[in-house]
Amino acid sequence: MNLHRLTLLFIKDNQVDAAEDTSCRAINLSLDGPTLSQLYEYHHNLGHISHHRGDMEAAIDHHKTSLEISRSPNSQVNQAGILACLVGLLLEAEKFDDAQVHLEHLKLQAVNDPGHLGIAMVAQAVIWYRQKKLEEARSELSRTIGFYAKIGISPDYVGSLKEFLQEIEEEINRRAVSDS
Ligand SMILES: [Zn+2]
């Protein structure tokens, strides 16, 4: 079994210490030193282990290191995946300015990648919502729902986006009432 997959399984089963150990072994196994993609996976795995442990700073740092590695000239790694992860963590940590910076990179990487483009649109709506830019959040989220309807994503997911949209609209209405 691929060591990276094994690590992910360990994380899923909450066997965090075992996962960390496997991550280290995945690096030590290569005799000529780790390849770029092994280093990338190593930090990415540690990022998720840190997240699982509730250490957001370490989770974000490891993801940023992975991102740097994926930007090396010889790297074959797709940056959209790590950017989407990093943006999600920064949103969770409520670091909206930093999230916005990486989100701009994600949008550029995801131009021809509907899956990651959708994630970028949702993340943008969340940032604007949390920054109280309700009108912007509403229009971005409506656009996202239309986009997902077109590419045919799971109805459950679209349903939860619609609930979020409704929440934003209610808040806009409450604001209008309290302003009048
Ligand atoms: Zn990740």
C-alpha cells in the first residue's frame, strides 16, 4: 500500500501518533533524499495531523511549506489542491486577509478546473460574509449556485449553499429594517 494513502487512513482513524510516524518513514525511505513530491506530501500530511490535533498555527505553516514546495521550478504538483486546503484553514482560523491573498492565487490556478473554481467561489462568499459585505456575499453565492447547477454537482451540496444564501438574505433584511 502507498505510504501516503496509509497515512491518510491513519488520520481518518484518529491514530494520530501512528500517522506522524508513517509520515517520517515515508521520507526516510528514499535513499537519495526525499523528492520534491515526497517533501510536499510530508508537509501536507503533517498539516492535516496538526489540524486534527487542533494546532491551527502548525497546520497553516505546514500547508504554506507544501505550497512553497509545489511552486519550485521542477515541481509537478497541482497547486490548486494545496491552495484550496490553505484557504479553508485560514477561514477556519478567521485570518480573512491572508485567506484572500491565497484565494486570488487559487482563482488563477482554477480557471480550467471546475471543482476548485467552485471551492474558490464559495470561499469568496464566506470571506465577504464574515467581513459583513453582505451584498457582495449574496451575489457571489448566487453565482456559485448557478455555476454548480450548470456543472451538475450533488444536490445536497447545492442545498446547503442555498441555506447559506437564505441566511445572508435574512441578515440583509434585518439590516434594512434596523436602518429604516
Ligand atoms: Zn491539506
